[in-house]
Amino acid sequence: MTQTVEYQKHYYAGSREELIAKVKEQVSEKRFKHILGVEQAALELARANDYELEKASVAALVHDYAKERSEAEFKAMIAQAGLEKDLLNWNNFIWHGVVGAEIIKKELQITDEEILNAVRRHTVGAKEMTTLDQIVYVADYIEPGRDFPGVDQARQIAAKSLRAAVEFETKHTLLYLMNNNKTIYPAAILTYNAYVAS
């Protein structure tokens, strides 16, 4: 069931439809479909956790806004926004969240820090996560288009407990990275320590 929400323009100056149109211009059809799926999952999680629907919708719709930008554009924004130089050692997986938030601020004039932080944290989480951070983090993992071993279990857990879903996702993501000898971004380990090992 597709759920929509009427914007009161608290976080984005236009309507939901206008924001969707802006996002669609920036990404491939496949990515756009994923983004709409994340919004749908985020709205379900927001309703279940008594969280503001408009804010959840905006954050979900923009979470991958910068996903398909070039390496050169990300590197230019890291310099322009005065972000940590260590970011230059990483790649799109990290950039589209952390650096993407700066692109969103500049191009969409979305300045709400909680929304921008949810974008920054949606791939690797953080030691301390707000309800919105957790909603976008989990929605990105369980949206209807996702199909991987354990996703149904993740959806069932998310329907009962947002925090438990964060724990499940964090643990399984790190296991995947370790089993495939992938580099782990330090913030992901901090998320694991806070949500899984605690």
C-alpha cells in the first residue's frame, strides 16, 4: 500500500510532488524506484513509532539524492564544505551520505539538521542515532524492492522494534563486510559497539 503525506513546507519549500520531481532528475530509474520504496518503508516505520510523517518523508526521499554524482563532484564538495580530509580516502558508499547532505543543503535548500544527519548516517549509522536516523537507516535496508537473505526477518523485526531492527541490520552488514574482506568505515564499528555489543 503506497502511503503519501501532505507537506506543510516545514522542511522543503515545495510540495512532496515537487521534491519527487527534483529527486527523479538526479538519479536513474532503478535508483528512483528504490528511493520511493524507502519513503514507503520510512512512513510505515514513522507511523509505528509515532514520528512525524512529513520529516520522515523528506529524509527518505533525499537520502540517495547525490548517489549518482561523480567522484570529482564529491571531492570538490569535500573541499568546498571544509569536510574532514579523511573522506578523500573513501568512496561513493560513504560520500553519498556524508557529502551528499551538503549537496542537498545547497541544491534543495533543506537545512533541518536532523534530516541532514539522517542522510549522513543512513549507510553506516552512528554511535548515537535519533529516531529519524534509525527510521531512514532501517527503511533503506528493508524497502519493498530489497531482496537478500534475511530481509524478511529484518522486516518482521522492524515491525516490532525499531531499535532491534537497527541492531539486526548493523550486525548483518558488518558480517557481510567481514566475510567479503571489505573495508569497514570506522563509524560502522561505533554503531556496532553502541547497538549490538552493548
